[in-house]
Amino acid sequence: MSSPFASRLGIEHPLIQAPMAGSSPPALVAAVSSAGGLGSLGAGYLEPQAILQQSAQVRALGDRPYAIGLFVLPDEFEADMAAVAKAREQLDALMAREGLAVRTSLPARWAPRFSDQFAALCEAQPAVASFAFGVISGAQRRELRQRDIYVIGTATTVAEARAWVDAGADAVCVQGAEAGGHRGTFLHQAEDAMIGLFALLPLTVHALAADVPVIAAGGIMDGRGMLAAEVLGAAASQLGTAFLTCPECSAAEAWKRDLPQAEESRVTTIRGFSGRAARGLRNRFVEAMPEAAQGLPYPVLNALTAPLRRAAADAGRGDLLSEWCGQAAGLVRPQPAAELVARLMYEHRLARRTMAGARNTP
């Protein structure tokens, strides 16, 4: 099931495992790549040394192409410390009410420095670098080109897709409103960029030059969805939620248990875990979200809630976790990543044959 896009990257299938920060460890990345897709190391939360270490682990598990995904952010952040103190008080009170002993603390840094992460990515030299939350600079694009690293930029609107093409991206990944996890929006308010994938995809394909591959992301859970995206012009499909219940995925076990029972009406846009719009399950934490915490920006709030989320995971409290997932989370199929890749591509072939047969029927 190769394609021009897959052939350019040296992979067998037009299938990308999304770079899910915190949930796409080397074992998952390597398993997907070894099965013929493009595994992606979600490195948005990693310090530079961890990026290098995990990249080495991916390579130790196989020699297939893989991607590293980063968040394009400023190197430094200033926070309203009075607002931080108020949010900490309310978050600590919430944890006390829920019976967890963990409390918030002030981190040494709100987030890793993007420039340092970028340098580590260049040193690791994956086949592909993917970015969200903004566009990279011209100098950064030139450095990636010198290292023959293929660049994928994330867009949630046609304007953002054009911005990435202007920045020199090799391909654009359009993130529909159905996509799980953080929104990649950077030119608009998040609520103005919640465009359904099957509207955004053909709009973007129509707007961009024919030689710019467009990757579809958001709510795709099986081979039929991949083919549907292909019919609308996608060069490949990027799936994240579909891989969350794989044994190689590092998502908390409580999170994995909740996904198969997820009702579509419970999947919503959330800001209270990180300060940035993200798609996931409406759970106890979301419903009890402290008012003060809702006003803190990313990555300040994300850093404050990180120890709370880790403690909730250790306690098996999925209802207090950031259970990121796409709109069709209930369609997850828990199985090893390589088996899931094979199943997705079988479904894709079957759907293609079915469509071809329908066309040939008088």
C-alpha cells in the first residue's frame, strides 16, 4: 500500500502514528515504524537529553524511519505569580477533597526551552520532524534541510496551512476538530479553528500547491476512515487515539480502560489541565475544574497539574487524568501496535476493493 508520500519517506504505508507527548515512548514508535508506518516520538515535554536518549532507544529497536514531534514555543515564559498562587490553592484543595496526598509545586522551569529541544532534534537526525503550536524560523528550516530532515507542520485552518508552506514545510498535517489532544492552532482563537476534518481537508488540498502533501488527522480510527481521507485528497493519515490502548503505549492504565467505553458526547474541548485547548474525556477533574486554574496559560498550568496527573495515574484515578482522545475514542481496538498497523492496512485494502466493486456495478 505504498504511495508517493510513503516512498519519499522510505515507509511502506501512508500511515503516521501521531506524536503524542507523554504517550508515545520508543517502544511504540519503533513498533509502528517496524510494521511499515511512521512512528512518531512525541517530545514536546522532553528535555534535550531525554530526546537524545529516547531517539537512541528507537534506533536500538529498529532501523526504520521515524519522526520526532515538538511544540513551537518561546524559550521563556512569564507568569502572574499571584494568579499561580491562587490556582495552586484551589488545585491543592481539589486533590485533598479527592483523597490524593499530592500537592502542587513550583517547577524550575515552566517548560523545556524550544531552542534546546530543536538542537537535540537536529543532533538525533530523525527522518521526519513534525511541529505544532506555531511555525519554525527560516534559519531552523535551513538547518533541517541541511540534515535532510523532512518537515511536517500542523495546521487547523487553511491560513495556518499556507503559513507552513510559506515557512518551507515539506508537508502539512491538517488537524480536524475531531482530533484528540492539544489543538495546534496558532493564528486564531481555538474556538474559531474547530473545523471538521472532512471540511478542512479538501479546503486545504484545494488551497495548496499540488506538490505539497496534505496529511489528515482527527477522528480516523480504521482503514475505512483512512480511505475516506485519501478520497478527499490526503496523502496519508495520522492516527493517535487508535494507538493509545496498545500495550507499547505509555498512557496510564486507567486511561486505557476508560477509552473503549467513551461516549461521543463525553469527548469535549478542555483547557483546565494545561491552559491550552485540548480534546479529551469530560471526567471528574474537568467537571470540578477550579475557576482560578482556568485562567492560567499554557505551559504554566500544564506544569502545575503535571504532578497531580502523575499521582492520579499511580492511584488508578482515570477520572482525575487528562484523558486526551479523539471524537471516535470508543472505536479503539486494544492490541499490539504491529497488529494494529496490519489491521488498519487490511481494512484500507478491503475498503478500496469494496469501493472499486461499487463503481463497477451497473
